[in-house]
Amino acid sequence: KMAALGFTNRGVKTSTSLYVLKNTKSPALLIEVCFVDDKDDCNLYKKVGADKIGKAIAEGLVNAELSNGVCHPSGGNDTSLKTSDQKRTGILASVSLAQFILESDYGRSELAQAANNCFGMKKNLSGNSWPDSAWDGKSVYRKPTKEHVNGKYITVTAEFRKYPDIAKSIADHSAYLLGAMNGKKKRYVGLKGETSYKKAITIIKNGGYATSPDYIKKICGLIEKYNLTRYDVSSNGPSSGSASSSGNSAGKKPASDTAGYYKKYTGKSIHINDVFKAVGVQEKFRGGYMKRKPVASRNGISNYKGTESQNLKLIKLAKAGKLKKV
């Protein structure tokens, strides 16, 4: 992965003399990015940039492609797949992506790697069958798993569905959520077309999808941490979070409403966090540039690094009263 960026591949060397390699409990690897006293290496480092180098290292370690913080074991772009899936099924992409992250450990789980099963779909799910299943009906993968039963976790060996690719896993997962039955009623009735991710995941949890008592909290936390609502689809296509409600209580205007702006900035500070605080940007979006990134993305800065010019653009929008809410 590093060599693909232009760096010389000098191979792997084994050493027992270096402290970090000698004193770790787990197998350890030191990655030599470049020689800081070599002009060509330094110029290449500056040209490529730390982000691309870090991404290359991460992809090499997990032997997978990474995009938008999500791991793709089969090289597929599941964010794109889930946006397309929402158009077809009406299930919020943000919810399914958060489920993907939680249930497949960003695509790194044993099930995701060995069976392309990214949602822990078992061979039998509450005795259900449903229309449009993408599973072939016979391919399975067996592994131990933990279940929350009678207030405690127990380990059981279960049979899970095995798919030829991630797209089939996503399709079958959505088909299940739309078609699974609980007696004569749909198990997850009301899920299709629901625009609040909090309501959607509550419908899923209450329908018996997960046994973990804090499942809703975990899913909502992932959606908010990675701003996954930007993949949700409105009538005009993917948005920066405007397609789904933030899950506020009834009667309150969602923070991500497309007509919503933070209040106009009338102060004199040129420090971005001071401006953000003054106009009402939530504390979770203030601080380091990674925290501010969702606001920048919402306001048209797709590759926000916290540079002076990018911050000045955000401040200019705030002064004009045109800084869009996340």
C-alpha cells in the first residue's frame, strides 16, 4: 500500500532490539514511512500528505479498502450501496450503516470477512422467511456467539447466512426488516419511510431485532459520531443530514432542517471555536478540526482540515447568518 503511493518498498525486517517491538504483548510492527533526511522522500511525503499515508497503512493492516471511516472487506462501497438501498426500500441509510459498523466491527468481524455477513444474519431468524431474500438458502457459516438471555450473556454456537458479496448481505438485511413477520403482523411495521433515525432504530429494537439492552444507544451514538445522516436520501437525493430528523421530541424543529441556520455572528473574534460557540454550534462540534468537520461538510467544505482559509469561509457564512445547521 505504501509502495503504491510512490515510496520505496524496502521489505520487512525482523528485530528484537527495539523497545516497542521487544516489550509489547502482541505482535508489533513499526512502519518506516520515509527518511526525514532524504529530500526525495520528504518531497513525496509532502505531496501525498499524512491522511493518504495513514489510510494506506490502515488498509494494509486490515487488508481491505476504507472509505468514510467504514471498512469494505470485499472492496465494495457500502455507503453507496446503502444510499441506493434506501432509495429502493425506504429504510434510512444512516441506520443501516450504523448497524453495519456495530455488527461487523467496521467490516472486520469474522462473519464479514469469511461470509460477507455484515449484520449477523442467522440461518433462521425467529422462524421467519420473507420475500426477496438475497440468500441462496443453503450457504452457512458456523461460529460461537453471545446472546443476552434472562438478564445475562451466554455463549452458543449458531449458524449464520453466508453471502457471495456485501451487496447481497445488505439486500437480504433490508428485505428481512421489511418482510419479517410476528404472527400475522409485520415485525417492524412503520420502518419503511421513517425519517427519524431514533424512531427507526426504536422500531427495529422493539420488533425483537437485538437482545442487547443498550442497542438503541449504541446505534444512535454511531450515527451522531460519524454524521451518518449525510447518507440519507431525500426526494432530491443524498443530503448532509437533512433527509432524516435528528430524532428530537415531537414539535421541535430538527437541527438538520435544510432551512435551519445558526444565528448570525456579530462579534469580532477570528477564532473559529469562539464564533461557533457564539452562533450556537453544539459543543460536540467545537474543538479540534475533526469535531468541526460535520459543520464544514454541511456548509460545502468537503475536505475540511481546519485551515485558515476554510475557517474564514465558515466565519464569513456565520457573519452573514448563512451557516447551515447540522
